[in-house]
Amino acid sequence: MHTVKVIGGGTELDEGRDGKKLLRIRITAEVDGVRSEYTITYGRRGADNATVVTPRRGPAPPTAERQTPRDSQP
């Protein structure tokens, strides 16, 4: 059993490199006494407009900085 305490967070709607909208959810949480920041980015990609989720742990990047999903080519 883990103890999770959500300290803060928020959301923002951003525009990706391809012009499609991205939803970023930022969460600051304490898990078993260790505080971390998490960012989850939801977006759509490809011809079929499939939903893609990119989790990231660590300091949240500035809005202008873009993340490349692990399975895509830079």
C-alpha cells in the first residue's frame, strides 16, 4: 500500500508542432514521503487521429518547450 498526497496541479491547452491541440495536466504529489512533479500530455496523432498519452516525471517544462514522444522520430 502506498500513500499518495496530491499537493497541487493544473491544466493547460497548448498547440503541438503539427498545429493540433495538446492537453497538459501537471500534478505535484508526494508518494510515500517523496515529492515529485508529473506532467501528462494528451494529444492526437496520425491519419486516424488516434489519442496519444505521454507521461513525464520531473520538473514541468516551460510551455514553449516541446516534448517528443518516445516512439516517434525527432
